[in-house]
Amino acid sequence: MGKSYEEIKFKLGDTVEQAVNLLLSYKEEGKLVFGKFNGVILYSDEVTMDSAYQEITGITKAEFDESIK
């Protein structure tokens, strides 16, 4: 049987980092949730900071941070 996820909504203006941290807080509580960020679906039990940045921006968080310097 497949996993059952509850949908959460991110706040308007949330950054990728804020979205990932919210998902990880649900993971710590043992809750399966997902949310859509810029059209990309992120799951609490699978997301990492780098995986989210890769899916959303096409680059890792370190590469993203370097690009905005």
C-alpha cells in the first residue's frame, strides 16, 4: 500500500530554505506531508536542502549561494 501524505501550503514569499525547513520539521514529528513550491512537489520524508534546490533552481544550494554573492 502507498504512503498517505497530507498537503501543506507554503506561505507567499517563502524561500526554498524556509519550505525545506518546514517539511523537515514535519519529518521530525513523523508526519508525511507534501507541498508545492514553484510547481515542484516536495515530500517531507524525501526532501533535502540540496535536492530541493536542484529540482527548483537546477543547481545545489552551495551553487545558488555562490551565484548571489
